[in-house]
Amino acid sequence: MTGLDAFRAALAALDLPPEWQVEVVIRPRRRKTGIQVNPGGGVAVLIPPTAVPEQVARFVGSHRRWITEKVDTATRLAPDHAVKEFVDGEEFDLLGRRYRLRLVDASPAGAAQLPLITSDGVLSVRRQRPELVRRVVIGLYQQVGLAWLRREGRQYELDGHITGLSYAVRDLGRRRWGIYEGPPKHTTTLHWAVFGLPLRLIEYVLVHEQAHATQPNGAAHGRAWKRRMYLWMPDWQHRKAELAEVGRHAWLGDHKPGVPST
């Protein structure tokens, strides 16, 4: 028995729960064994090339309680993202307000160009193939979101003595709501899907990244970062926990294939 088979056999002797779906991954740059609980509850045992099967098994066995707690949390918070259908009446949340989709053949009389959101909660988009409607709606999220980000981010720039900061809104995949990139980019970027969350959670993501921008070369979530978070948003930990629950149901662009309504 060689390679990963020896590690799998050693872990099998621990009689771990089958729902953990344990996998062993060799990481050439690792120096010590580690455990990673993935979204949904799968467990990855990360080992260096020099690891010994029996030692890895002992390590995993000694962390069984920790793994159980993390798997329970990951399972409870497993993503269950919304799937939209681009038909009349479908609902979209944007900056704390809900809009009903209306597919139209032309802009309403006297109105600006499409897409268009109105105070009575209507999102008007030109009738076309669903994938094109999706692109237009996401583009609207980016446009509206960037304007909000630049406006609301300014107060933290002033208070945190942040200079030369840029902003962006784009797709950040399915595991990040925001990111701060230090010099030379010095940019706060939010996922376009953030703007479909409740406003208090949008604010949390912004403050989280702006706190990073106050100390570009500091520890990612060190003491200075936490002090800034408590100063700007005393309930940030509560909002973080709320985001973990609400965010797993957020719309990230998934849609049902179909044909435009007539």
C-alpha cells in the first residue's frame, strides 16, 4: 500500500462519519498537517509530503470534536442560492428595495433608456433572451452599486485618513462578498450580488473592506482591524453572523433557462 491509500486506510480505522466525505490532499508547501471543512460539510485533510499515515490519523482523531462542530456549522450554512426566472413579476432586491421585473418592447413614454427602476417598485428591461436579460440586470446592479459604494465609502475615507482609494464592483465568485487590494491597486471591490442583500449587510461588507484600507500593510484581521471595526460598526460581529445565514440564499446570477415571455 503506497501513497494516499495508506493515509485513507489509517483514517478509515477511525470510523469517521461517512457524511464527512473525508479526502486527503498532499500540499507540497505545507509543513504540518491541517484540516479544512468545506462549504456543505466535506472534510479535507491537508498533509505535507513528509507526513506519516499513523501520525495523520492521530491528529485527525484528536480534532474529532472540533471537526464535528465545524461540519455541523458548514452543513447548516450550506449555500442554497436563489435561482431567478426572467419573466414578468420576478422579484429582485436592490439596495434594500424590492422590484418586480417587467419586460417591455420599448422605454415607457418620457422615460430614460432601459433598464429602468421606478419608485413604485418596477424594474423595466427590454424583452430579449433570458441570458441577455440576466446580463442587463447584473449590469444594473453594478452601475447602481458602484454609485452607492463611492458615495458611502467617502465617509470612511475621511474618518480613516484613507487617500487615493479606488472602488470597483464586479463578480467575485461564490465565496467572497468583498475584497480590499493594497498598493499599488489600493482598491475596495464589492461583489455585484452584495447589493441584493439587506442594506445593513451591504454596509457591513463595505466597512469590513474599508477597515482593511486603513492599514494596507497590517495583519488582515488583526487587533488594529478589529479596533477599527468596533469604532465604525459596534455590532459588526452580529452582522457578520447574519450575513453567513442570509448570504447563503442570495442571488448570485443563477437563472432558469427558458424563453422570453410574450
